[in-house]
Amino acid sequence: MFDEALKNAKKASFSREPRGDNFNLQDPLVAKKVEQVKPKKKKSSGKRTDPNFKQVGAYIRKDTYLKIQKLLLEQPDKNFSDLVEELLTDYLTKHLSD
């Protein structure tokens, strides 16, 4: 029973008939359509690709992090990176002005 199904599956996989998608890319109309279908590259605009930013790591207590995450959920225009940047800038301002 399964032997027959396996034979049929092998026959089906090797008998490739044209599917109608063999286009002539030399045809200007076809080439134009292919260009229109190609996905355009999206320009990265995040902090990860911005040379003015550097990814750093720090160890903080879990409970502190969870509390901060809860507070940041209420402020959709601010994220953890923004908060750390703000705190470090304030710290620098305070200690460099002394």
C-alpha cells in the first residue's frame, strides 16, 4: 500500500512539466514587470545602524528592571535606551560641572 504511494510520489517529483512561468526576461515588458515586483531595500533608521550610538551592557537587579519596564509601558514615546541615555547624561552634567 505505502510502496505504491511512494512510487507515485517519486514519479510526480521527477516528471516536471512546464508550469508556464518560463518568461523571456529579454522582453522589455516582462523585464519591467520583474523590476516592479522586486522588493526595495528599506533604509535602516534605527539606533543599531546609527554610528552615533554604541550598544553597551549592564547588570541591574531583576526587580528594578521589571519595575522600569512597567513604568515605560505607560510612556509609549520612551524606551529603555532613552531612559538610560537620559540618566547618564544627567549624571555627566552633574559631575562634570563640579
